[in-house]
Amino acid sequence: MLFEQSLAAWDGKSADDIADVYRRHSDVSGFVEELIRLLANVPHQKGASWLLKHHLESGAELKTAEVVEIYCLLNRLEHWESKLHLLQSMPYMPIEKTVKQPVEFFLRNCLVDNVKFVRAWAYNGFHLLALQYPEYRAEADKFFEMAMRDEAGSVKARIRNILKQKGWYTHSRACFVGKRTACYSAPIMKSERMAMQGQFQPASPDYREQVIESFGRQAVMETMNVSLSEIEPGGVVLEFPYQASLTQQHGFIHAGVVSTVLDSACGYAAFSLMPDDAAVLTIEFKVNLLSPAQGDKFRAVGKVKKAGRNITVTEADLYACSDKGEKLVASMTGTIMAVFGRDGVRN
């Protein structure tokens, strides 16, 4: 089946089917050129933009002319999913001066979009624009300040990730090519991602947005200043700084805090694989406290061990980070349930 026919046959929902389209056609000569052509075709925009995002996230790099051509198509995107996928692709596509104005116009429109996922990633896009072009930095700071006051919780969660590593003075064009994670608000996982790569397929093509939106509604995570820093199919990373308010009598992070963060890491690792009509709840977990939780900041790595439609088995590790390196201080195994159609338990 030809590439365009395969894309036209996609139902717009199945992550397995669109991933299969990518597997069958991504190695064919002229794949990117055909992808750009289909991106300009409204009926194919959602699928083509998802494939572009997936292509870049899989490690592919585009030619400068191809990036420019894609940015010139921004004003032709009609579906909110297509806008979202292009916004998520921006960390891999440097903004040439010749397309700076259309990119700026696109981002400003997305910042007031009715869909909060689009707004969240538009802030990320404006951050990337300001990294390359300093004249936008003061305005970006104002946008972030207003958003942290007025925006939805899931948008605030995205902006908190941006603010954690904004560092205008440390970034350059090199961030985009070969060092992508330096300016990507949901950084690529390190050894954990390599271990999981290709192991799990999410049930929803928009699994990242589902996780971000749900996590943004967790008041306890905001109370403890925990941020969602990395998301992959079947895995997440949560981070939080040392805070005296979270300690027990000896100055160590309290076991209850450790358990709470690890529980969320397990839950959202499982949730990343669930359909978009599922909610997530924990059935049970077991925690091993391996060492006193002392450090400047802490990193919880949640991973799926066995995925099922209704029940998922997970594990999570908590690392204490300091100038001496990382130390494993706690581990959890958890059993997570997907919930469907229950009043009061919906995403």
C-alpha cells in the first residue's frame, strides 16, 4: 500500500496503526518529502504531523531546507492535534531567520488556543524562540509569569519544567542539533529510555499530553514541588528539590514523601500506556527504604514491568542527587489499575 493510502486508512485514534504506517514507510526513499507534502493536505494533517514528531523523536534529523519548508506550512494547520504535534517537534527544528516571523505568529495564536495542550506546548515553543533570538526573552518571561498565575494546572506543569532549565545565558543553536535535551522541556530519558525503547506501544498517540494533564491536577505533587521531567511509553521521571518541610526528625526526606512520589512515578508510567478514556488508580505497592534520603534533589524513575489492559505491574526507584553523584535510596513495586466509566474517577 502506498504511503498516502496507508495514512488515509488510519482511523485517527489507534497508536498501533499509525506506528505501523511509520515502520512500513519510514525507510523508503523520499519519506520526508512525501511527509511534508501530506502535511499540507488537511485530511492527512493529523497523521502526517504525528509521523513527523515520531520520526524526529526516533533520532532522525532534517535538512535545513526541510525544516524551513515545514515552518512555512504552519499557517495551513487546521486541526488542534496537528498544531500540537508541530509544537512538540520544534525542539528538533532550529528556527531560521527566514521563518522567524511566521513561527512567531503561529506561536502567538497557539498561546490563546482553546485547547490547553496546545497552549502548554506553545509556551514551550516561545521558550525555544527566545533561546535563539534574545529579543523575545523579556516577553517570554512575562508570558511565563502570567501563565503561572492564570493558566490551567497542566499548563503550569509544563511551564515549571521550562523554568527549571531556562538559563538564557547557557543556550545556543547547538542545543537543537546533537544536544536536543538541553532545551527540550520533556527531556529524553537516559539509560532508562534505552532499556525501554520499543518495548511498549502507547494505546493513545497523545499519551504525553494525557500524562501531563493528569499530573498537573495532582495537588499533592504541587505541594511537594514535584515536577514531571521525562515521559516515554511505559516510563516517567519525577524530580523534586530537597525541602526541610518534607523531612522527618533527623533531616531525611520522610518515608511518606518517598512513598508518595514513587507511587506517582509507578502510576504515571502505567498511565502512559493506557487508552485516552482510562483513569488510573493504585491497587497496592511495596516500598523498600534502602538508605536515608539525603541529597540536594531527588529523581524518581518509574517503569512498567508488565502491561495489561486493566492491570499493570510497575517498579520505581528513587535516587538522591548531590555533587557526589546519584545514590539509590528507595525502590517500589506497584500494581496499577485502569479504570473505565466510573463516576468521579475520570480524566
